[in-house]
Amino acid sequence: GQDLMHTSRFIISCSRTWLASARCCHGRTVRMHSTSSRNDMQAAQRLASLTDNFPPWLKQELRTDHAGEYGAVQIYRGAYVGMKVRELLGLDQDATARALGFIEHHMQTEQKHLEVVSLLVPPSDRTRLLALWTLSARSLGFFPALLGPRALYWTIAAVETFVEEHYQHQFERLEEEKILPEASQLLRRLCGDEVEHQQEALVALYGSLPSASIPSRGPVVASWWWIVDRGSRVAVQMSKLI
């Protein structure tokens, strides 16, 4: 009977954590007051008046950027819940506390990115797969976090490596075509934040930044990295089409 009571209390605690996370994050914008954040919002507001004149390829890419930033917020929401479960279980308390700080800091940045990109993609132009991305992205954050901080850090490093490539392709094409310099600069800044997230994940894993852009990994991590990378590429293509 006592074991059942402890189990019930644990389930209730987990449920409260999930609900608190949803209330904390759903529908709420995290206001970042840094100069960089204000500059990004101001640039996006200026560019928003020009979106009708964007080339078709850029509109399609921004559609995927919106889906990606939306997904990033969902990854961290899922990760937050997974890590809070570990906290409730008393697992690796110091490492768990550091991971929660990592999650909260990154989630604020991704929420800011979502606000910025949302200005450039009218609701009618957004992918219709956001419900699917909510489920898949929250799972991508939750289960690695539940396994432990290192699994989460590897997942974030893999995601951000792909995102860096994704954004880089966009701002380099804008620069090659010599159009919309403010859009190119904005995408560069967003990309810079993603690179910073990748580096912070790698530092959390190694204690310092590895010399190689993609460090050596064991077969399990390498396989997971491949799955995350391919899944991200499929999500981008689906978001373009649907």
C-alpha cells in the first residue's frame, strides 16, 4: 500500500510538472531585452512590409525557418519535462540542475527566434504540419532528456549542426544574388545564435570546445546523430510541401 502511495504521488508530481511547463510556455512570449534581440525584431518588422516582393525560393525557405523555430521551442519544452522528471527522481542532481539551466536559456532564445520569423511568415503561408511537429519535437526533447543530460546535449548538437547548414545556405544565396541585405544579416544573426547553442552543448559534453566541428563519436551517438540529421531534412522538405 505504501509503495502504491509513493507511486501515485510521483505520477501526480510528473503531471503537475508537465502542466506547469505547458502553462509557462504555451501562448507566452519570452521577452528578451538585449540590444541584439531588439535589433532582430526591428529588422523583421521592416522586412515584414516587403514579404510580398520576396523571391519564391526565399518565401519557401522562411516557411521552413518558421517550422524549425517552432519545433525548436517544442524540443526544449519536451526536454524541460524530461529533465524535471529526473529531478523528481533525484537522479544526478548537479548535472540535472545544470541541464535545466541550459534548457531554459536556450528556450528563451528559440522563443525570440520564433517571434522574429513569425513576422516574416504570414499565418496563411505557414506549414499545416505544426501539430505533427509539436508531437515529434517534444518527443525529441523529452526522451533524450529522460535518459540524461549527455543524451540531450548530443541531440542538441546534432540538431544545431543541421540548422547552421540550413541558415547558411539561405544567407549565402541572398548574398550571391545581391538582394535583401537586411534579410541576409538577420539570418546570419539567427544562425550565430544556433552555432552558439551547438557549441554550448559540445562544451557541456567535453568540458571545452572540440577542435573538430563534428567531434568523433561512438557508434550509438553517431547513429543517433544520423537519425536526427535525416529527420530534420525530411521535416524541412515536408514543411515546404504541406
